[in-house]
Amino acid sequence: MNADLDLQLKTLPSDPGVYRYYDKNSNLLYVGKAKNLKNRVLSYFNKNQAGYRTRIMVAKIFRLETTVVNSEYDALLLENNLIKEHQPFYNVMLKDDKTYPWICIKNEDFPRIFLTRTKIKDGSEYFGPYAKVRPAKVLLDTIKHLYKIRTCNLNLSPKKIEEGKYKVCLEYHIKNCEGPCEMLEMKERYDKKIEAIRGIIKGDFRTAKEYLTNQMMTFAENLEFENAQMVKERIDLLENYQHKHTVVNPSINDVDVFGMTSDETAAYINYFKIQNGNIIQSFTTEIKKILEETDEDILEEAMIEIRQKFDSDSKEILIPFHLSLEIPNVKLIVPKVGDKKRIVELSEKNAKEYRIEKLKAVQIVDPERHTNRIMAEMQKLLRMPTEPRHIEGFDNSNIQGTNPVSACVVFKDGKPSKADYRIFHPKTVVGPDDYKTMEEVIYRRYKRLLDEAEPLPQLILIDGGKGQLSSSVKSLKLLGLYGKITIIGIAKRLEEIYFPEDPIPLYLDKKSETLKILQRVRDESHRFGVKHHRTRRKNSTIKSELEEIPGIGEKAIELLLSKLKSVKRVRESSRETLEEILGKSRGGLVWEYFNL
């Protein structure tokens, strides 16, 4: 650390503000905000608090700059603007360069309504943006079925209409337009339709329903029943659209909702805009983690950025967990029960589904990144000092102590390495004793790896609970490996994860990829052990039948089975074949045993 930077750290203010880190070439490394600049900045230079990636960045810091502001919220806004302007290497950002569609009500006589990706400051009204174009098109199609709105780009000023400059076009004749260009539709009536449409776009269907209901009643009073029926069908269409898009109590109005899920490498944020119980905007994004950002930090950054992106000025924001941030004139609410709780849960569900889709795509397109993410997640969840790139799993198989075998399976980068699988036949254990068997096998396995200077695993998984785990730990201690290799047990009943010297098991999320890999290691060790146990039991049965033949020893039996493969084929073989394999004397004994 240079002297100037050291002096800056000692003179930091304790006010809210923004800090900026630069390297020796004056490249901006990172922009951050803080409620207390002194405490926040000094935490980066505390080796006990800073994570590995943060320490890498701190090593590059040559100087820092700070800006004091009035509140943490002001700091967040300034930080957001600086990040967008300079795009520092170590900052998380919503890297989204898409232009999203808007629904435009044009500022003109007899306004047109259309989709656009360009906002023009001409007094027109813009609703959106819409994260996906399909919902916006569905909404426009619904509006066109409900109301006859002009689509031409004529200048329908009162003067030109009065002068008779225009004639009705095909849209009028096919009944998609009511002919305002020839004053066949008056402006007052047209504006009422626009007002109702404006309400539908905002999620308020009351004006539209009232307009259509009055129109239907007028037709009915004038005995124009066909027209009344057409309007009735439009009301049904509107109610159907409203039913599909109303997700919560209609009294929940003008509310922003944020849901979030995250893993070791990224966070996934979903945003809903709620009007009158309807989701009128939905947006989900992925934010890559660069340093050891917390969920709270990421949500604060994303919340400000997304609200700016969608021009939201809602005075109420529903979030999944508490934030220290205070936004002037805005309530941040973590709902506990009711409709608001359900809408936050729906937002979180959307974030989780988006994450699953992304991970499936990454697994196909970039399997290395997929593996790195899972390894990092396993390291964190299993409290390991390093990533478990090399895992070994053990399981015992026997029937009442007969023909016991112990299986050792090896996984590298989360995938089976079958060439490294091993089978052990216990040598010192008599009878069905899983604990002693596991103790012997663990000792033999890692004694050999140490003697041959082979690489050791980062994680050992024992199929069983506390007893098998304790026995395995004894062997690691004898070898001086305890504490150098992470060892855990997995119990089948509730999938509890046991750690040595910790009586309380760890319960992982049933959908966790870490648990899925542990289950796969456990299941593979069981499968491999059972397979070899059955083979040994079968061979034992076969040998016991041949051992009953007088004058035939173990070597002769093995020779027969290596050539003929089964007792059945031995029984059916001719005297000449048996004598050719074992010689005239012993071959004759075998033939006579089965045939005389």
C-alpha cells in the first residue's frame, strides 16, 4: 500500500457517500456506496473480512476518491449513474442493451395506438416498456377487438376534415374503423374510447366496462339486438382478458414487486409492475457476481436500475427480505401473509424458473462454467476449504456378513471416473460389522494412496450415519489426514448430511445440485458394491458345488470355470473335453461325478 492511499484511509469521513477505486494507471476498478464511508472502505482492507476475489481487487488499488452525499439513497443513485457511465470492471451491472417495445397513444387528433421501440418527445403517451413483445401484442389485439380505432397516418385536423380532404378507406368498409376522416365518428365519442383504452393498458378495466355496458344498453333500448349482442361479446372478451391477467386482489394498485434467487456465481431478479391487481409489466434478468456481493447489495442496485428502466414511480415496493435502504416517500414492505405475500412468492418463482432455464442453457453451451458453478456451490454448502473436484464415496455390501465387499467410487468434477473405482474385500473383520469394515477399508485406501504418492480427494462421502462416519474418522486420524480431507456421512432416511464432531445434521434443499451430486455418489457406490457382492456370492455358490467332487481342488475348479464359464457347461461337457482341460485322471473324475 502506498503512503498516499494509507493517508486517505486514515482520513475517511463517516458520512454516507460513494467511493471509487483506481489502479496505478488511473483505470476505474470499482464504484461503491456506503451509509458510513469510513467503515465500508476500511472493511475492504481487512484481510479477515475480505473474500478471495475482493483481495485480488484490493491488491490493484492505488488511490481512491470519495463523494459525500446526504443519504444512503442519494449514494445509491450516484453510484448507479457512475456505474452506467464508466462500467468499472469489478461492478455488477444489468448488462442489457435491448430496446424494449412501448405502446404509444399518439398525440394527435383521433389518436392512433401502436407498438414502437422509439420514444419521441412530442407529447404522446408511452406505456411500458414491455420486457417481451408478445404480451404487448396480445394487449393491442384485445383492444382492436374491443374498439374500432383508426390505423392510417392521415392528419385528421378539424380543418382538413371539414374541407373534405379525405375519403373512407378499406378499413371502414370491413368495419375496422368508424370513419372519423369523413366525420362519420365524432371526436367526443372517439376520445371516450381512447380514455377506456388508456385504462385497460394501465390495468383499470372499469372505464372500459362502463363504456361498453352503456353502449349495449343503448342498442337494446333502440331494439338493435344484433348490435347489442356484438357489444356483449366484446364485454365477455374484456372480462376474459381481465380474468387471465388479474393475479391478486384488485385493491393492490400501483405497486412494484421484486423476487430474487441466487447462487455462487449469479443472482436472478424478477420484477412485476402491479396495477389494480394486474401484472402490467414483467421483467427478469441475471446479474453476474464479480466480488463477494451479498443478496442485499445486489437487490438494492437492481431495484434502482430496473425502476429507472421502466419509468416506475410507485410509492410501494414489495420485496422478499429486509433492506437497510430507505427511499424517500416510498414504502419498502416485506409481506408476511395474504395477497401481497403471494405475489412476492410468484415473483420469486419466476426468478427461480429463469435461473433453471439459464443453467440448462449453460450446461449445454459452456459445460466448464456449469461445473465451476456447482463446485463453488458445494464448497460453500459443505463448509470446505477448497472445491471438491475429487470426491470418493464408500459403501459396504453383505448378506448377514457373507461375501462382504466394500465399494469405492471416484467422481472428478462432479462426474464418475469409472477407471478409478475400486473393490475391497475385508481381511480383518469377522461377521457383519459395518463400522469395523469401514474403518479397515478407509485405512487401506488412503494408506496406499499415501505410499504411492497418489493425489488425495478433497471430499470423502460415507454411505451411513454417525457410526460409519466415526469409524472412518479413526482411520484418517491414524494416517494423519484428519482435517486435511473433508469427510461427511449421508443417511438415507431423510438425506441428512453428518459432519465429524457435529451432532446436528445438515439438511440441504431437495432441489440443490450439491445434494443431487452427493446422492449420485452414494447411489453409485451402492450400485457398484451390490454388483460385486452378487458376483462374489454367485461365484461362491458355483465353487461350493464343484468343491464336492472328490479329488478336485481349488485350482482345478478355477481352471474349469475360466474355460467353460459355468457349472452347467461343465456338467454337459464330454469326457474328452474335461480330460483335455484337467488331464485324463481329474477330467475323468469330474465326468464320472456328473454322469454315473
